[in-house]
Amino acid sequence: MTTLDPVAVFRTEAAECLEAIEAGLLDLTHQLDNKDLVDAVFRGLHTLKGSGAMFGFEALAAFTHHCETAFDRVRKGEVAATSELVAAVLAAQDHMRALVDQPDADHGDTGHKLLAQLQAAVGGKEAAPAAVPAPAPAPAPAAVCEAPAKKKNSWRIRFSLPANSMANGTNPLGLLDELRDLGECTVRADTSAIPPLDALAPTELHISWDVTLTSEQDRSAIDDVFIFVLDDMELSVEEIECPAAAPAAAAASVEEKAMPAPVAAASPPPVPPAAVPEFRPVEAVPAKREVPAAVSQAKAAENVRVPAERLDELMDRVGELVIAQSRLSQLASASTDIALRSVSEEIERLSGELRDTMMVLRMVPVATLFSRFRRLVHDLARETGKVIELVTEGESTEVDKTVIERLADPLVHLVRNSIDHGLETPADRLASGKTEAGTVTLSARQAGGEVIISIKDDGRGINRERVRAKAESSGLIQPGQPLSDSELLQLIFAPGFSTAAAITNLSGRGVGMDVVKKTVEALRGAIDIVSVPGQGSEVSLRIPLTLAIIDGLLVRVGSGRYVIPLSAVEECLELSLEEDLRSRGRSFISLRDSLVPFLRLRDLFRTCTKPDVHQKVVVISTGTERVGLVVDQIVGDHQTVIKSMSKLHNNVATFSGATILGDGSVALILDVGHLVAAGQQQEAQLRVAG
């Protein structure tokens, strides 16, 4: 049995907390007067500080305390929320991440600089003070408790924690310290529940506390202290009379006897002591919130943390099961045993359901990827001086988690280039009749077995003359070489290619766009780019939904069998031997009044076999580009478990992987994007030759 590392659990939860804080800060940038957002950021900082202290991350707790204090002042109206404050806390949040990941490392004076920036943001933007009324006569001594400069409240707090709370990382001393920070505090420990020494477990907690607190804070400040342990503890909070009330009343009585008669007559009649109760309950929090057992169990089962490695291992086992099931189906189809066929069909159904369930477990919404770019766009806007609006669409589209992980860096490059090269400065946009703010749109949608992720901007577009000039000077193309618009735009993904006039912090070195293309191709995807001068550009990434198991079309070419991803297949046609001979030299077929180039896989793979009498053409496509693949036979659909190619075959661009068939033989998976590009290139050569 494995035991989870408490520190690892804290780091996971801290990462989620920091993401929530960052999201709140970025929302607050556009709504500085939104009190709910201020409260949400404050609660996140408070939770991070408290849990950090409990797990021994003292530096994190101490640093976060200053940010929490700043937002507490905003929450109370002492200072106003400003863009400078949000930027300061965002920068401080990066330091918090470093303190979570490397608590013992030497972070230099980064923390001091950030705190100075935070102090400047808070100190220089204080809220305007309220109007001060005209001076009033000095109050009588009796009013010391009842009408101070700022009213103080007294509370009686009784709380106890579960016996296993310390073993789970909860430190009650930290709670008491936070209560002491709120004001004058008297603490009494109740040890009556401690068992005899022979029955005492050193890891269990049996002490409860009775605290009397006098503070200028309200009830919500007390709730904030217990905010992340409230569900599992017993807590009672009662408001009591100000401790100075009785002495003040006595002083008032003495003062009245010394006053002249007219003044004494004007005083209100004294309140009988019996009319003032000792305790005045405001709200009592029960030992545990009254939640039905069924509801509590349902909430506990909503989410379960599972390491990604275990999901990958389970996916491998499911893949092996699919291969074994395919073998069983092949044996059952060749047998006359009815019972064997029945069992085979049942196992095929169960393995299919297990495969579908496993695929759903690996799928995550693309919103987890898009959310990372809000901070990036915010920082780039401040760095470049441009006004940028980020729009996201299709966040609920689900993609394999491995795809999400690999797409993070390519999308960063594309967004940075859209902002640096695409969007104009506010002055240039206004001069060209556009709005001051430029828009970057991230969108995702599913199309068959692919997900299309697009990065679109409304900037100046790609300067094709500059691209061609740079490509010719770099030797990528020959001077005057004819290129289609798509081929010309694809040159920006060449290694070392850049049209930037100067090197900046964002771009200009020609490193990044070629990495984007390599990463997308490694995912068996493709890149489409469209640009309209003066209106903007759009880069679309076409990525398969999953990298583990796909539906494929099994075909035979000569004696070899190959798999074509079914999501790329449009239709299948018959190509007779006579038509094959007539099309030699031009390699086109007429498909509904349009010519589609085709590739003879027999020639491409050099099978050295004679073609079948009735060959088939499988028309595949990626976006708007289509090409036909001539095969000898279409075997049928096949559940394809993708296996990676060895390092020796990394340079074989025609294949994207391999799979094991039911008879134990290997079938190669065709790289659709590469084949379509090869077909289009062949078409261009034939047109030039013609």
C-alpha cells in the first residue's frame, strides 16, 4: 500500500490555488471595483498562507501574508484596487510558485523587491478619506466602551479539531496565532478529554480551546481563520459584552453624583444590571455542518486525484487488451464453435466499452490550455504598450491530455508572434481606422477525429513581399520561383526564418516557428495559415483527438498491410487496370468535376509486385487539400493501437507509427499530412511541366 506524500499533496493543491488567484487577478484587471473578485483573491491568498504554514513552508506563509494584508486593506476600503496593485501581486505570485517548488533555495532579494513594489502600489493609491465632522465636546467616561473611535467587539470562541488533524498536517498553534493577530486574545486549553497515558496515542489530538477575543475585526475575520478546516472541526462563536462595560457604568454612576442637578436630570435613566445578559449569542456553527450522508459521500466522490503515469499504464493495458481481442476475434471467425464466437463477441463488446471509457478519462477540456495565456497576454500588453483583448472560444472541446501538454509551448510561440508581428501599436491602429485595442482569438472545435485549434489576430497581416525576399536571401527558394500563396506562407515555419527588422525580447531570432511545425507534425497533425493584408492572420493546428487508439482503415498494397486514419478518409473509388494504364504520366482522377491527384503506393513503397485487377483509390484530405491513394485491396475497419516507431525510423516521414494486427503481424500507419503534401507537390510539378 502506497502512502501519499503530504508535501506533494500540498504542492498540487497550492498549484491549483495559485491558478485560481491568477485567474481572479486577471479578471480584476478589467473590473477593479468588483468586490466579489477582491474577496476571492483575498480568500485564495489566505488559504495559501495558512496551508503553507501548516506544511512547514514558512517563507511562503510569511511572504504571502503581505499580499493578503494588501488585499485585506482593499477589501475594507482603506485603499483602492489599481492596475499597479494587480501587477504587483501577479509578480509576487511568480515568487510564491518558486517558494512552493524550491522552499530551501536561495531566492536572493527577489522577495524584498517585490514587497517594495507591493508597498508602493498600496501606499500610493489610498482611498480618499471620509469627510471629518466638526469637533464635538469630549465624551463622558461612560462612553469609552460604547462609543470608541473604532468600535471593538468581543467574542468567545470554542473550537476543537479531529483527533487525526495533526497527522494530516493541521497545526492548531497556527490557528491560535492568527486569532492573536486579530486583537487582544485570552486562550484557555481544555485538557479534560485527554485519555490516560497508557491509552494515549502521540499522533492524536485531544485538546480543545476556549478563546476570548477583543478586536476591531468583524465576524468574517474569525471565519477566515478557520476557512480551510471548517468542515471537519467543532466551532462555536458568540459575541459577548465589551469587558470594560461594567467599570464604565460604575464610573458613570459616580460622575452623575458629582454633577449639578440640571445636568443629572438630563441624563438617561440607568439600565438595571439584570437587564444586561452576560452573553449575547450571534451565530453558532455546529460541530459539523448538517449535510445529509448521501450528499456528503457524493461530494467526496466528485474528484479523485490519480497520477498521470497510472493513466498511461492503464492505457497501455487497454491497448494490449484490444490487440488480444482482435486476435481472439480472428480465431473465432475461423472456428465453427458457436460458444467460442459468443464469448468472442462479448469480449469484443466489453473491450470496446473499456476502450471508450479509458479514452474519456484521458480527455481534458482545452480550457486548461487556454487559461495559461491570459497571464501571457496581460504581461505582453504591459511590455509592448499595446492594448490587447484575448478572446477564447470552444473551451469545452476535449483533447487527449498528452496533446494538451505538447501543445503548450507551440501555442506560446504563436501567440507571441501574433502580438509582436501581427498587432499594430494603438496609434497605428487608429490611423488605419481600427479600434485602439487589438484582438487575439484562441478557438477550438472538433471536426471528425481531429481538433482544430486556431490563433487569430486582427492585425496587419503577413507581408508576402518581405517573406519572399527573406526566403530568397536565405536560399530557401530560387529568385522568381513560382509558389502558391499557401506554399509562400508556409515558409515562415522554416528553421531560422524571421522577417523582424530587429531582435526583441519577443521575437526576431527565427527560433520558435520551426519548433511549432516539428511539434505539430510529431503529433500527426498539420498547420494551415491564412492571412489577409490589413485584416489579420489565422494559424490553425489540426491535431488528432488522441494519440493512443484510433479508428483506421486497413488496406493491402502488394503483400504488405497498412492503416489509414479513418478520420482522414473521404471516400473510396474503384480504379480498374485499364484506367490505371490510361492515367500513367498524369496521375489525376476526375471526382465530381474536379481533378484530384493520386499516388500509387505500390510505386512509393517499391513493392515490386503486380497490381490487382481491381485496384481501389482511397481519397484522403487535410482541410481543403485532397489526394488519392491507390491500393490493391481495402480490408476493412480496424481498431488501431498506435505504437511508436523506433529511433532508426525517425526520418521516415511517410509513416507516423505502427500497430499489431490480430494475427501478430505488424501494419504501418500512414502519415496523412505528409502524403497529402507529396500529392499536392506532384500536382504542382505536373502543372508546370504541362
